[in-house]
Amino acid sequence: MVFFPWISIASTEYGVVLLDKKKGVYWQVNGTGALIVDGIKKNMASDEIANVLVEAFDVDFQRAHEDVMYLVSELAEFGIVK
């Protein structure tokens, strides 16, 4: 999975902002979302990203993986990743 080339990504103190330059729409994701976005940028598998969340937030793997899959699904639905 990769970000479409017209998506800009900027880190903020609250997480990450994703800008769709074609549509002029942006999304802000929190710290958890920022780690997921970073994992996608690094071409990590969903399991690997979930393990990053487990280490960062002391949550169980199942919950972390569900969070990864949910955000990935939302990003795909809005045409941010393919």
C-alpha cells in the first residue's frame, strides 16, 4: 500500500495532517494514526505496524491490528492510499 502522489503529509505536534492536493481536502490523524501513516510510508506490513503500536502504547496486538486495518480502510475509501 502506498500514498497517491497528490497526497502531502505533514507532521504536527498533534499527529499528522494529510492533504489531498487534487480535492483540496485534508485530514488530521492523532499520534496513533501518525505511527500508522509512518508505517505505510515505510512500506511496512499491517502486522509490523501493529507491533509498533503495541510497543508505543502498551495495547494488545489484536486491538492494535484492528486500529491499523480500520485506518487503512478509511484512507483507501477516501482515495489517500492504494
